[in-house]
Amino acid sequence: MKLHDLMPNVGAKKVGKRKGHGISAGQGKTAGRGTKGQGSRAGSGGNLYRQGGNLPFYRRLPFIRGEGFTPPNQVEYNEVNLDQLTNFQAGSEVTRETLAEAKLLHKSGNPVALLGRGEVSVALTVKVQRVSKSAQQKIEAAGGKVEIVA
């Protein structure tokens, strides 16, 4: 087999219709556009304003701007405040799993963000994905420690 022997499979390549090339081409005269009317002319297709009586697309845009758009890479966090950690014993480890068991998470698969509302009176080891500065200061002031996990 040589390079000049290579050919595509039969039927893999289809020759396009050469419209407007005379009557013997099968698509001569009106070239499949019918006779007269808007669609028969070159450059037809209308514009954005003409939509058969509907409100034109670009006039509809201001009404729907911002609705229904969700950034595709947005991370949704479970927000947990310090006042929700009052039921944990001193020295216990607070993770996403233990918070899910305590039914403190909205969606257990999402990462956890610990926020600083409330006070902590016992020393806790907290392992979450995100912690606010005030929450970290309050936990460390109570004798606990904070670890950021991926």
C-alpha cells in the first residue's frame, strides 16, 4: 500500500450541491429558494428586531438579566457558627462528618465554613475547609486549635 492508494470509505465524503450553476446542475434558476419573496433575495434572514410579534430579543434582555445564571465553578459552603458547637464535649474533634451526624449541615457533601457568631467555652479541635478570623481567635482563646483541611 502506498500513499496514493489511500482513499476514504465509500459514502464517507459527500460532494455538496453547487447551487445556482445552471439548469443541468439540478439547482439552477431559483437555486432552491422558491420564487420571489424575502427568502429568495440575497442577504435575507431578517434581523433581531423582527420576531413575528414577540418582544424583540434585545428588548427582552434587560428583564431577564441576572436571573437564572449560576456561575459554573461556584463553591457552596455549609455555614456553621460557633454557637452551634455548644453540644460538643471538651477535647472532641469537630469535622465535616461529626457536624453531619449532629445535623448541623445543610448538604453534607459540601465543604464547611466556620463563622464567628457566639462563644466557645471548651477546647475543641476543629478540622474544616474554611474558618473566619474571629472564629479562629475565639477557639484558640478557649484552648482549642483549628486545622484547615482540603
